[in-house]
Amino acid sequence: MTLWKLDPSEKQDLLDRFLRYVAVDTQSDDNATCFPSTEKQKDLARILVEELRALGCADAAMDEWGYVTARVPANLPAGHARVPVVGFIAHLDTYHATPGAGVKPRIIRDYPGGDIVLGAGEVLRAGANPTLAQCVGHTLVTTDGTTLLGADDKAGIAEILTLLAWLRRNQEFRHGELRIGFTPDEEVGRGTEHFDVAGFGAQYAYTLDGSVLGEVEDETFCADTAILTITGHDVHPGYAKGVMVNALRVAGKVMELLPPDALPETTEDRQPYLHPFALTGDVTRAELKLLVRAFTEEELTAREDVLRRVARDAEGCFPGAAVDLEIRESYRNMIYKIAEDPKVLDYALEAVTRQGITPIRRAIRGGTDGARLSYMGLPTPNIFAGGQSFHSVQEWVSLEWMAAAVEVCVQLLGVWVEKAD
């Protein structure tokens, strides 16, 4: 069994790519109605089109929505059994609620262990980040404590481009046809809104949007967004007794009544949650948005029933208030679709094992583009990309784990060819 390893120059190339990409501000906007939600995501998309073309993907292009796609032909000998077309996908945007412009990455070579002082009063503490202990001796890339890093998911983008560069240099390595896709607006739950699965042309795909070394994820939350619209009544506060109904106070009551053991900060593993994440408005009208998350549709419905009861109870505490609840579907647990054709998962787990890494099959306490793509007819589990502490100013990534993701993808292409024989 061959272990594929990037050489030092290839790892440096991977690092250089990543640093180029995180320098481009690609934050999405959760409040926008256009697509993509921010035009600046296309700035990185244009760069990637040129880099893909330089790597031999002559048809690389960005469409009107900001999706970047490219094709890599198979190089199999004549008469070889047909290998399914496989896609690799990562997302362009970064999280909208943490500063993402002016990223100033710090590089720590041969990490000695222990806490890392980032700056701006931020310290990456080893005790609170146990995966740091697995990365002693690695090259780490961290933030300066003022912005996120963007490893979610620019690590995945850099890994896919590095994979293509490796294939171009190692043309004796046999692989089937590949499709490459970079999507906008994943962080705001809209990454597949205009994704053309038929046009993409893959039968199976993988997102490189995971975290810890060896992770392969085939399960996500079932996800909805709940929107509470609260109507009150405003009058001059000097004459408000018995007349004013303050919509903001009603919203506060809703949050007060949420079960304390059903919040993201009090749940873990397979526990569902309700997460109030945005409040806007004034005395007359307020809007409260919540994420509803659970691994089964039954649990999701149960959480939403709790929210309905909370809304009724809060409304009852403020005579004259009106609380209306709207539920918008976001995505569903992709395990149901992947289980219909499990080889896409099995081959990924085998590739991790062949690279000498212990595979970790894990459910994501979140979502990926792969969840919706799986329901759109493209089974798409998620492979680790190496980043940690996503969405925070303490985000960091191990270069060695990024390199391992590339190496696992090489193994994975080999598994698809071998299984087609």
C-alpha cells in the first residue's frame, strides 16, 4: 500500500496558496437578499478561475451567481472500467458575524506546545483546545486575535488546488474524471441555492470543510430557521402606563423562557438546540431569529413545538402584544441520502485508513453544502480540512493536517479507480 506524502516544496506551496486566499475578504451577509450575498466573494472566485486555468483546467469559469467550476479529465488507459465522476467542493465565503477583513495570519513553525498568545488580549489556551496537543512540532497558522482566519473554508480550497497541482506533476497516477466546485454563501445556508447539479456532472462528491485529522462526516443536523415577529404598541413614554406594549421586552421574555438546557452553550454530541442569534427592532415591532437544530426530524419538530409554547407564554405576559412564528427549512440530515449509496462514505473511510490515519466517523453539529447537495441527487460527505475554532478570532489550522487532507484525496481517487476494476 502506497503512502502519498507531499514533499516540503509542495507543503510550502499549499501554505502559500492558503495565505493568498485568506488575504481576500469574502464574508457573506446573513441579511442580504441578493445572491451571492456579497459581491466580494467573487474577488476570490476570479483568482481561483485563473489558478485553475494555470493548472490545465481550460474550462474553469465563474457563473453569474459566483460559482466556480472546472473539469479534470480522466487519464485511465483504454479499456479500463468506467470510474464514476467525482467532485471536490469547498466554499468561498467566511462567517459573517466575526471580523473577516484585514486578516493578518501568524505562522508558528515547529509548535512547541502550550498556550499561544495571539494578540489583542486573545490567548489560544492549550487546556481549552485539546487538539493543540496533537500538533506539537507542526507548522500552525493562527490569527492575530482581531479577525477570524478563514480556514473555514479556504483551507479546503487550498487543498483542492494543491491536489490538482500534484496530479499535474504526477501524471502517471491514474484517476477518473474530476469535477471541482467552489460555492458562495455556505455560511448563510444558501450555498447550493443556484448550484446546477446536472451541469456539474459528478455522480459523487466530497466537501473539504471538516476539522480534525481523519474526520469523515456523513451526518449533519436537520436545520430550520425560526423567525418570531413581535408586534407591540408605542406611545410617548411619559404617558405610557397601561398603554405601551414594548416589543423588545416581549423578545426578551421569549429568550428568558427558552429552556436553559436546550441552548447551544449547554448541549453537545447529538443533543438538539434552539439558538437565538439575531434581534432587531424597536418598541413597535421586533424580529427575533433562532436556529433550530436536531439530528432527526422528530427532534426538530419537538424543538419547534417548545418554541411555539414559549412564544404563546411570552405573548400572554404582555396583553396587547402579538407574536407570530414562521419556520423556514434550511437543510436535512444527509445521512438518509448517503445511506442509499454508502460507497461514497466507505471509500472515504478506506482512503483515510490507507494513508495510515485512524478514521473518525462523526456527525457534524452543523451543516455543509453537502447536506443539501445530497438531497439534490449528489451524495456528498465531508472530509477534514484541518482547521479549528471556526468562526472565532482564535481560529487556527495545522499545515500538516492540511497536507494530510490532500494526501487522503489522492488515496481516495485511487480507491475509486481500484473499486471500478
